Amino acid sequence: QALLGELGPALEQGELRLHYQPKVRLATGAVEGAEALLRWQHPRVGLVPPGRFIGHAEQTTLINPITHWVIEAALRQLAEWRRAGLDMGVAVNLSTRNFSDPELAGHIHRMLEATGVPGGCLELEVTESAMMLNPDRAAAILSELGDTRVTISIDDFGTGYSSLAYLDRLPAACIKVDQSFVQRVETDNGAREIVRAAAAMAHAMGMEVVAEGVENARVLDLVTELGCDLAQGFHLCRPLPAPECRSWMEQPR
Ligand code: G
Ligand code: G
Ligand code: MN
Ligand code: NA
């Protein structure tokens, strides 16, 4: 596809953008952080979602410079929000390919230093399947990140092949229960019990649990009852450009 050939130049020309989706602590309603989600603002095509170009980026190794850009942009944005008084963190998504990037940890160190953001405010989201394919690389990256307190979260939890019993071997601070389970808790007993069991197991391992894809108030109540700690989803807030996201986060609630 012709569009994909333009991705490298697009990165150079500053056509990539981040949208942010807030993540809320269920017990208090406080905004704890926001997930950075990549978009490509193409001059002719308009806003291109990541599903249309991340796969290509992964196949061409463009994913490494793109991820470096995402980390820098997200940390710069977070530094601005924190200076404005928002006590929060930011999460960025990593691809499996990023695990073999020897520059990743060094880049993160430099960007934390350049922006002054505490490492504990940066979360790296890794899908369950990527984590299972490379648990040692994930651990190695964390060890290269040393005492920065950067954390790893397991994204799309429940869609990969890890058994719950394997969780204690993964160097993650948090699991993000996949939206396919969260969206079914209203109607599907099986999905409800899976979320409950995943939350209990994660807690037993000292991990926190995010319910992703919360689309209505009933699901928000249910995931709270099922033991999730945090929630993200269209019912709370859609992914938004930084200024709109900041307005949402600054609303009293
Ligand atoms: O925002 P949206 O629903 O279109 O995202 C679709 C997918 O793209 C999600 O699985 C998300 O994790 C992934 N994604 C979004 N931003 C990034 C990014 O910066 N890097 C990587 N590797 N994946 C991303
Ligand atoms: O794979 P990952 O969890 O990073 O993907 C996040 C994606 O989920 C983003 O593309 C975001 O737009 C989407 N998303 C976030 N909240 C909701 C929601 O409530 N419903 C649906 N259908 N998608 C959501
Ligand atoms: Mn994610
Ligand atoms: Na996810």
C-alpha cells in the first residue's frame, strides 16, 4: 500500500500524533494516568489509526524510531501536565519488536532525565502474547531501567496463552484485562468469573488490575464489584488530543 511507504517520511516530518485516554481509580474516581495512543495525521488521508500502520512499522523496524518518538512525546506531555498540577502518570504501548531494540532502555533513561518525569510515572504496556514470547527480555529491559521505577503492564490480558499460574513469573506491576471480557461481564457469567479470578490472582501476586473498554455505567459497577482497581473506557473518556484530555481530567468529579 502506497500509504505505508510514506510512514518513514511522516515520522521525520512530524505527522505522528498522540491521543490520550485517562485511567481512573475506581475507589476514588481520581485520574491516575493516561494511555498514549498513536495516530498519523496524514495531510491528504486525515487521521490514520494505528491498526493501519503499526504492523508495517513492526515489519520494517521503523517501529523502533516510532516508539522512541512516542516515549519522548508522551513524557514531554506528562511533564507539562504535572507542572500544571495533575498528579498522574502515562502509559505507552510497546511492540514485541521493541524488545530487541538495544537502545530502548537508554532512550528511556535519557528522556526521563530530559523531562524530569519520575520513572515511577512511566508505564510500558506489553501484550500478554509478547510477554509470553519474551519474558526474559521484559525482565532484562526492567533491569536495564535499574532503579528508575518504570513499570511494565500486561496489556490485552486474557487474549494470550499464559495460564494464571504463570503470572508470578512475569515482571509486571499491573494487568489490563482485555475489553472482550470486560464488555461481556453484563451478559456472560463466564466472562464475569474470569475477570473475578484474574483480579484475585493478580492481587495475590501483588499486581493491580485495570478493566479496559468500560462502555457503560453498569459495567463500571460490575468491574468494581469483581475486584478491578482501575478502569479505562469510552464511558469514562474516549482517547482525545492532549488539550481535550486535559480539560476532561481537570473537571471536578
Ligand atoms: O487507539 P486504537 O484503538 O486505534 O489502537 C489500536 C491498537 O494500536 C491498540 O492495540 C494499541 O495498543 C495499539 N497502539 C496504539 N498506540 C501504539 C503505539 O504507540 N505503539 C504500539 N506498538 N502500539 C500502539
Ligand atoms: O490494545 P490496547 O489496549 O492498547 O488498545 C486500546 C484501544 O482500545 C484503543 O484503540 C482505544 O481506542 C480502544 N478503546 C478504549 N476504550 C474503549 C472502549 O470503551 N470501547 C472500545 N470498543 N474500545 C475502546
Ligand atoms: Mn494498551
Ligand atoms: Na488492551
